[in-house]
Amino acid sequence: MRAFVIGVALAMAGAAAYAGGDIEAGRQKAAPCAACHGADGQGTSPQYPRLAGQHPDYLVHALRAYQSGARQNPVMAPFAAPLSAQDMEDLAAYFAALPNGLVDTRIAR
């Protein structure tokens, strides 16, 4: 269990450093996201993607695509439109730092 906790802490630190964003700032900016993606990033229903534990570069890429129109979604486009590059980095750092909630069934119990 201790190794798991250390691993999660290192992953969170690595995600924040990689994304170039601020986790706490991302937490504050993520309030509107909770309506669909959940306060924990797990999604409020199967139709909304899980953001928790996603790679930060993927999250930034997706937000940029929604903002530019390269990825079209009538729900996400208005949320992405006003975001700055730093906003995207902060949101990505926050969601990447959240535990993804998936269980690895390959691990012997």
C-alpha cells in the first residue's frame, strides 16, 4: 500500500510538471466541468468521458481541437472557446493528477 501511495504521489507530481499547468488553479477552473465530467473527473454518466488520470498532453490537445473547431462538439465548443493556453494547461494538470478509478485486474490480490 505504501508503494502505491508513493507511486500516486510521483505520478501526480510528474503530471503537473509535464503539463506545465498548476493543479490548484486547474481545480478552481474545473468547476464548470463537474456538471458533466463529475467533481472527481469520473464522468456523471457513460456518455461523458472520464478525464481523471488522462494524459495532460491529450487533454490540452482535445481542448485546442474543440476551440479551433477541428473537433466538433456543440457542448464542448462554448466551454473551450474562452480558454487561454494557460487555462488549458492548468485544467490538464488537474485532471491528470486525479486518480483514474480503474482497477488493474492483472495485479494479483
